[in-house]
Amino acid sequence: MSKLIDVKILNPFFTSSFEVISEMAEGAKVTKGKLSLTDSSKFKSKGLAVIIGVTGVIEGRVILDMPISVAVKLASLMNFEEITKSNELVRSSLGELGNMISGKAVSRLMEQGYQLNITPPSVFEGEGVTVSDTFSQQNIQAPLILDFGVIDVNLALRFV
């Protein structure tokens, strides 16, 4: 039986998400929305989802989810060039964004003594794509609200 995840494990992911997205979306206002908890681990994408696995003494996944229009605008800001539609550069940029966020969060947790790793990012495109896992009964979502849309940070984590 696994223990429920403590807020001290969740905070580094949400804090890192806010910091990295604020930095990458330079010039855009980023505000934190209200946390929500769902009992189901089933998740449906809004358009583009970046999934990063977490392994070690904690296991689970981090999903950054956003509409395609938000992904395209964010990739434009990250790459300092105008991008008008989803393409490989958008997917690659958002995968790297997920890596930066998860890497920063895991580094903070490792400083506290947790032995963790992250998997390479997987990027899925398509509205309504369902992601489900068998190990988690909780999904905690924190929206980050930007001038041009919302990015949802979804966590499903547990102690091993």
C-alpha cells in the first residue's frame, strides 16, 4: 500500500512549473490558478500534452496540458520566432519545457534526500487524447494562466 503524496513533494513541481514557464514566456503575465483534485487518474488532453515519468522512491507522472494555440504561442516565445501552426519545433520545444520543469523539481527534491529520476518526455497531440495509469487514484491539477491561454500542470505521484 502506497502513502499519499505530501504537499512538500508537490510544491517543487508546481513552483518549478511557474518559474520555468514565466521565464520561457518572457513578457507574458503568468498567474497561478486554483488547485483541484480528481479521484480518477484518467486524463483527457486539451490539445498538446507533455508527459514525463518520475521514478525512484516516488513514482508517477507529470503532464503539462494545453490547447494547441497555447503550445504554438509558447513555442514562438521560446524560440524568438513566429510560429503559426503546430509542427515538430513546437513539439520539441514543449518537450524540452517539460524536461526543464521536471528536472528542476526533481533536483529540489534530491536536495531534500529523495532519490529520483525522470524519463524523457513524450509529447502527444490531439484534443481528447486519454491518458490513464493503474497506480494512481489521484490527479492534482494546477492551472497556470497566461495572457494567451491556460497550461494545466497535472501530477499523479505516489511513494513506492
